[in-house]
Amino acid sequence: MAETLLVKSVWMDGKKRDIYVEDGAISKIGGTPSKAGIVIDAKGRKAAFPGLINSHTHAAMTLLRGYADDLELSDWLTNHIWPKEAKITPDDVYWGTRLACLEMIHCGTTCFNDMYFHPAEAARASDDAGMRATVSALLLDKGDKEKAETQKKNADKTLSQRPQKKSLIKKAIAIHSVYATNPENIKWATEYGLKHKCQVHTHLSETRWENEDCVRQHGKRPVEYLDQLGALTPNLTAAHCTWLTKSECSTLADRGVSVVHCPVSNMKLATGGVMPYPELKQAGANVALGTDGAASNNSLNMLESMKFAALIQKAHRWDQTVLPAKEAIAMATKGGAQALKIPSGEIAEGKPADFFLLDLTRPETTPHHKIESDLVYSSNPSCVTETIIAGKILMKDGKIDREDEIIEKALKQAEDYIRR
């Protein structure tokens, strides 16, 4: 028998509507059946929004939240994060990812694009949490040829494994960066992605140092260098892109690359640049939104990231009209769906039932002149009451099953990890 869910009397596009869900998909909007296996009656006090898509994160880095703050990026990576990550275990990744899923579900995130170690454990944790995710096998060799070859073999093995039945996980491959992944593996990952139709995930032009180092090492800036290697394809999702020229924006758009804006971590790590949203938009590039990892953000709150994205673009351009609320929401929903090649990103008949409900009776969301503005500029995770993924209610009335148990286990895992 089909699993059915009826969400009654929620605000969408300025009207109160009903959403009928059957077998994980949105079957009908408006004029829906009066009965269903599960009924949520919003009574006109909640708004429905498409599930947010966190298009760039390192989920298990929740265990390093607050571990190394207020440091310059190269110092943060080289002297603190990478040495600690050399000791990371599969259990660390599992519980760090479970903790990340809790945090993301609380803020209405229904899918995330993960780049980290032990991808099988990240995928298992995401499946156990009920989240949709794209999980990458990571290529990060830092010039070590033996490690590069081992990582390539491990990635091939991981990507060749069949997913669990009814899994919401997509497998992908990650090129860490132009400075930490050798050119042979960059080309291999690109060719693998094209051959097997899987996504490729990378960091790109995050800092001025990265650009200058790429010129020193290869005689080209990162975008031109990756283009020379054939790595700029529609399969590629490129995070940060804070140090782009106008011509590089056009190159990324022409190649079909999706760019991921990560404003909070870029500000916290003082990358110095701001992703050139107006130029990317003008060039026709797809732009998505991400939080980055909890070690550099330190939050996985996509509501916060939408607000910061809109604010930093306005402040940087001295223009209040840049990236209005509706575009910030589109970046966090449709933009992410396009980047990850998934059918989510909007509440529409036939689409996956990935959405969340926002409480309109909260002080932060009152009054309701523009609900989109309330979502972007004044809401927070406590305003999200329900998060629904593939038709399953993962959070009801702000409560998630086993939340206290997962937090306790993640805390113990983090303490053990830091002691190593």
C-alpha cells in the first residue's frame, strides 16, 4: 500500500494550499484528498518551502567545530586541520556525519554535497538519518605520488559499489584543489565522472594565495589551469570561487560548471575576495549555496548562509538590490538541485517530497508582509517545525528521533578524536 502524507493549509506563493504526498513524491497540490496515512494540519500558521540544498560541506567536520578558530587559512589547514584529519577513523566520520544531519534537518536542509574522508561511512550515516546526499570519494595527495595512486584505487572501489536499496545517496568524486591534488588525478577524476555520469566536486579560487601559487607552479590561474586539463565540465561543482576575473566567470558559465557560494566560511577565514555573483549571473552560470564545514563556519545553518550571501553581496557592491531574498532562496534550492543533478529544488507535482515548514507565529516571522523576506532575513532553525525528505517526516514539531542519543555519542567520539 502506498505511503501517503497530507499537509493541509500551508502558505505557498501567497496562497493557502494543501500538499498531497504519495510514495515519496508530491502527487497533488490543491484539491487534495481529505484522507491520508499521515496528516499535518498547519491551520494557515505555517509556510512551506522547498528543502534547502547545502551544495558544499564537509559533514563530519562537526567533530572539529571550534577546534581551531581565528587562524589564517594556510595555517588553519597545514598546522591544525590536516594533522588532525590524518588520525580520523571511520567511526569519527559516521558520528560526525550523524551530528551534521541533525543540525541540517533542524534548519530545513534536505540534501547536502559532502567532500570528506571514509565516504562509505558518510553515506551510511546519511542513509541512517534519512537524508538525501551526494557523497564524494576524496582525492587529496599533497604531492605524494604513492598516496595519489592509492586514493585513486580507493575511489574507484568506492564508486563501483552498489548503493543500498532505496538509498537517497548519490556517489561522486572530489578533487580537493589545484594545490593539493596532482594533475594526473584531476584528469582521471574528470574522465571518470564523464564516463560514469557522476558529479565531481572541488574547491576553486578560494584565496589569492591559491591563484598566485597556481601561476607559480603551472603558469596559469586555477580556472585556466583546470580548463587546460579538461576539468571544467557540467559535472563539476566548484566551491568558493572568490577570486575570479570577469572572463573566468564567462569561462565557468560556458563550460556549464556550477559555482557554490560559501559566504560565512569565506568571511571567517578572511579569504579577501567575494564570489562575483552579478558577473556569474550575467554570464549565465548556475550558482548554488553552501555552508562549508563546521570547522570553518562553524555552523551548518543554511538559513544563516542565505542571509549572509545576500548581505555580503549588497555590502561588497554598495547596492541594496543585489541578490534579493527570492534569488537567495533559488540559490539554496533550484541552484543546488541543478548543481547536483537531482530533481528536487521546488514544491511541484511530480517532484520529490523534499520540503520544510516555517512557523509563522514566531516573533521573528511576524508580521507577514513578505514571507520570503522573513525566511532569509529574520528566521532561524527554531522557526522550522517540520522537515520532510522523500515524503518521510524526519522532524515533527521541532523534534527528531534519537536526537539526544546521537548528540551524546557524537560528543564522546569528538573527545576521543581530539585526544589522539
